[in-house]
Amino acid sequence: MDLLAQILVNGVLLGGLYAVMALGLALVWGVLNIVNLAHGAFIMLGAYASWYLYTYLHIDPFVGLPLTALVMYAFGYVLQRGLLNLVIRAPMFNTLLITFGLEVVLTYLAQIMFSADFRTINPSYAGNSLQWGPVVVPVVRLAAFGAAIILTVGMWLFLLHTRLGMAIRATAQNLLAARLYGVEPRHLYATTFALGLALAGAAGGLYGTVSQINPYIGATLTAKSFAIAIIGGLDNPLGVLVGGLFLGIVESLTALYIGPTYSDVASFGILVLVLILRPSGLLGRAA
């Protein structure tokens, strides 16, 4: 029973990180209708940005998260206006090709800049932990989980209660009606994509505190984010949070009772079931 409690806690902590990883992908997909195959590469860049800030500028990885997110926001805005906006109305296959090409280029550039060696972000408190009865909780994982929850809930409140957030939701639901109310699509699309990259950068910074990073982690993170976004639902940040928590717990239980090599099998098996039984996601709006 003690082992099960520890595994469940580990799954919840992992699921919070999964949720913020998938949130940027769900936002871009839901508003721009772009399945961003480079999403994991952007998470990887965020992880390296946090690693650089910590290693060379001695900025704590959690303190440096806003700076990482800001840099990725600026990069995302320029990238969307300068490149992706050219294919925003093109068939989805074209956007898949261009984002896949971005993923390849970014991975190659990261390998040149940082080499293929594994990097870690190890602040002075990395080995500290809290103990609640039989359950041991690493401080870094708990802090990453807390930051992930704050980001996810903050994005939900932003979309619900701010003028820009309401404009983003309106554009996702009905572009023509949004334009009639004065929404300028090109700026809004670029802002949405930039927000998606800012979330990806923050997720990368959190990921770097709990796991090793190298230039090749992007493809795996994209696949995981894709599964979580589908399971939770594209139109609800809280749905993405639920999807991430659910998947983190399932993967942890699978690793305990079946074996760690079957965790991904369980994840994508659940994805298939959700697509069959509830295509809109666990908390998505039914068609």
C-alpha cells in the first residue's frame, strides 16, 4: 500500500508537468488549426534556455522561467508572422510538412550548439525532499508541479476573463464573426502562436529540472503532448490538465504493475479509446 501511494503521488507530479507541456500545443491547434510537429523541439529549446541561464548566468531555473517564456514568446511571434502565416490557410498537410521541417532544423541546430550530450539542471536544493508518512516527495518535482498548475490555471483564467483571451476563443469558434467585431486575425494568430511557444518554453524549463535533456527529446515530447491534448480536449485548458494528470497516473501504475517499457503503450492505448468513445476529449465540448 505504501508503494502504491508513492506511485500515485509520482504520477500526479508527472501529470502536472505533462499538462503544461501539452497546453501550448492544444492552444495553437485549437485556434490556428495547426498540428505543430515542432512543439517538442520548442520544449527542448526552452529546456536548453533554462539550462544556459542556470549554468552560465547562475539564475535559478524557477526564477528564470519568465525570462525563458518571454524569449520563446518573441521567437514564436516572429516565426508565425514571418513563416507560418504564409501557410495559415493552406491544407493541413502543408502545415504538417513545414512544422516537421522546423523540428528537424531546430534539432540539428541544437546538436551543433549544445552537442548530443545529456544536460541536467541541478540547483543546490535538487536533492532535498519532503516526507508525508510513507510518501517521499522531491522538492524540485513538487515545485515543478506547482508551477505547472499555476501556468495551466492562469491560462484558463486568461482565456475566460481577458479581452485578448476572449478574442482568441471567439476566433477559434467563428473567425468571420470575430472579424466583424474588430479582431485582426494576423496579429491574433501570431499572438496565439507566441503564447503557445511561451508555454512550451516554460514547460521545457520545468522539464529540465526533473529530467535529462538532449537535442533529440523533441519527437517524444510532441507525441506525448499530442496524446494529452486529444485526451483532455482542445477547447479547455482544464481538460488538458485533467488529461495530463490522468496520463501521468496511468503511466506510473503501468510501470509498477506491468513494466516501465509498457508505459507508452498504455498512453497511446488510452488515446485510441478516447478517440473511439469520446472524440472531443474528457472535458471537451461534444459536437
